[in-house]
Amino acid sequence: MPIRLVRRAAPVAAAAALLALAPTSSAAPALFSGDILVRVVEAATQRVIQDSKWGFVGQLQSALNLKAAQCGLAPVPVDGRYTRTTANAVEAVAQCIGLPMPEAAEGESAPHLTSAAFRAITGEAPPNALDRARTLARTLEGTDYDHVEWNVCVPFKGDQGSVLTWGPYGKTLGWGGELVDVLQKIDRQKLRRAFAAEGARGIDQLLALRTAKQLKVESQHRYPGARALMVKVCRQPGQMKAWERAFARLGADPDVRAAYDAEAWGEGAWFRGVVNRLSDSWVAVGLTPSEVDFAFFVDRSIHMGWGAPRFAAVDAALAKLKASVPPEEFTNARARLAVADAVRAKAHPDDRLARDAIFLIDAETELAAAMAASPTWPRAWKTAWRLRANITAADVGLSDDRPAPDWPDALPAGGAIGAP
């Protein structure tokens, strides 16, 4: 049985005001049909879609709470997780303001969230394909803009070379030092105030780190002194927690989130460049990239290293596929499978396999024969997907039937993603 919100006594005037916001009955049925933004999680084994608390799910939850207060309903957590509680709140608020609700489909307890329902509840445009693609990535990472992880000074079996990792796309202080690039986009006084407010010391020393090129030394890391600095910081009593609080304070600032996203997706940003190059590979063999392709490119840009050899391997895989199948079988889903099969991750291959499966499993019927015929495609791919991912591109409404967005459409004006 679904968990229903506790109804409180609603003022008549408030309820009347909300009813005035409801669309006419002729338009209402479309609110819960058509373009799905987020599917309702029905089984305990399914993974809950988790966006940033400042993303479109958080935006929906905030809008729900405003209307819930007027309807006499209890609020939902604004945590970016599209749980059954949030789905039930959508239904309860819609009922309160007079939107006719359809019967849930067989085996489901609540309607899926649609673009029309999102617009009706929030008053804002629904999220675009980039927002949805990033939500898939965030669901697996489980980190937000206000979250920083220490890769040194803690029992850690992963990549200690990252030193310090921040935010939903894992900006690190080690290796390429992208964390520093983000901080340098933020007003220096704002940074100092955030760290001072939490008693965190060392931000000026971090920003003063010199690159290997400046130091004229050979290093795998852009900032060779980063590890020593952070070990010095974390050995001071209370400083690890102080730094975590300082980054939480920064992540709650819309200007900081915009700077973080601009570093990932703005003009000239690395992730965006990888997405563009992969899109060009699709176009070169006569395919129009779809929304699902776009999300596949986004996920691979975040979680794989890229260079000329890997891009060449993508081109070769696509050319080989095109030459070996009839034109009607040269589809977007087959192209994703060919690239996933030929261009593997050297580090954490099972994780990469599970992530790639997110963009394949909705087309499993179409791909089954090709998967079975491939001597290199892992037979346990679906098990890896179920254990690590257990979500699909369709869970956030992405489709091969619609083309990928152009960047001007994918990015808000000014290129600052994530700013309210």
C-alpha cells in the first residue's frame, strides 16, 4: 500500500485559491499522460531516481510543499529523490487543486511524473534532455554540490590520487585538478568567508598551489603539492569536518553551483567537448544522435578518460557496424551497443558495463541477437546492470524517437547550468 500524506485542516480560502490555479477540465487529462519525466519506483529492488536537491526534482518538491501547506498536507523532504512519498504528494496536491487524476496503470500505485504535471505544479518549464541525462549520472553517484569526499587520511580502497573530490561530477584536487578550476571561478572573498565561517583553514594555500609546468617537474598530477597540503590540513584536529562544512556552504550558493556546472558543461569545457566529439562520430556515419545517445555521451564524458585513441576506436566500431548490417539494422541502439562493446574502461570495467547498460536495456529486444552473437559482449551484462545501476534512460523519459538537443537548447541563457 502506498504511503499517503497526512492531511491537515485546510483553510477554505487557501483551497479556493489553489482551485483557481487548476486548468480547465478539457486540458487536465493531458497532465498525466505523454512525456514522462520520472517513473514511479514500484519495486523495492528498483533504484530511486536521485537528482540534486537543487535540480528539477528538488524544484518540484519545493513547489509541492508550497501547495501542500495551503492544502493542509504534510511537506515532503526536499532532497532531490523521487520517492514514493514524493509521487504520492504529486497525486495529493493535484487532487487538492482540482486536477482529475487517472487510475494508475496495472501494477502501479501512482501516476508517473510528466512534463505537463511538472509545469502545472511548479509553473516552470520542464527539464531538458541534459538535465535528465545528468540526473541519471547523479543517481548512481549519490553526491551533490554540497558534498566533498576525502581521498586521503581515511581508510579508502579507491583512488587516493584524487586527493579531494567535490560535487556531482567528481571534480578532484588530484590528477587534473579540476576542483581548483571551479574555485578560481568563484569570488575570492566569498570563498574566504565560507571557510572562515566554518573555521576551515588552508583555502588560500590551496589556491596558491603551483602546477607541474610552473614547477618545471614531471608529474601525473597537475598540482604536485596538493596531496601534501591536504594531508597537512587533515592532520589538524577538526579540520576535515570543517572543510566538509565549508564545501557544504559553498554548494548551497547558486553562484557556486553555476560556476561548477560551467566548468563541466560551458563553452570549451571538457565534458562538453567529449559529448560533441562523440556526436560527430554518430553524424559521420549517417546517424542523428537521439536523446538516449546524448545521455550515453554525457555519462561516458563524466566517467571515462578520453583521447585520440579512444575516439578513433569509437569511429572504427561505428564504421564496422555500418559495413556489417543491413541499413534497417543500423540503429542508434545498435551503435551504442557497438561502442560499449568495443570501447571498454580499463579501470572499473564492471561499473562501466553497468552504466552502459542503462542506455541499452530499453532496447533489449532489439539488441538481444547482436549481444548473443558478439564474442566479446559479457554474458553477465544484465546482472552487472541490476547490481550497480538498475535504472534505465526511459526512467527519466529519454527516447530514441527524439533527437538530441543542441547546446543552445540544452544550456540556459548564459551557459550557467544549475543557477536558479
